[in-house]
Amino acid sequence: MYARLTPKYPQIARIAHVQGEVVLQCMIDEEGNVGELQVDSGHPILAQSALEAVKQWKYRPFHINEKAVAVETTITVTFHL
């Protein structure tokens, strides 16, 4: 991975002492950009922050036979107080 922005902990989640994991399903394109992104599981208060951060992540392109290809992956973002 080239760049990884840390998600901001939502203030409402801090106040409510909400923590845990948000699991995202993600497509990474041939250039290493995050494309399709959806929440698989996790607390709704945390999910939006996870989505906003991961949308900005940048990966090294994945290659098969020296050709860059898109890949699907699972990303887990952990929030803890």
C-alpha cells in the first residue's frame, strides 16, 4: 500500500463509547485506486468514517503475468478508544 489515511473517530461514537471493526468489500483498480466500496459489517456510527478514509487509500497495482489487474479485497478498519 502506498498511502493510508487513518479514519477519524466520530465524536458521537466517542461520547457513546462505541468501538469495534468495520468490514468493507472493495475493488482496487489496475492503477491501485479504491473503486467500488461497500460496508459488509460494522456499527453504522463508525461505517461512514471508515468509508471516507478508505476511499482515499492508494495501493500498489496487483500484477498477473506482468499485467496490472483489478482485484477485489476485504478491508477491516478497527476503531478503539
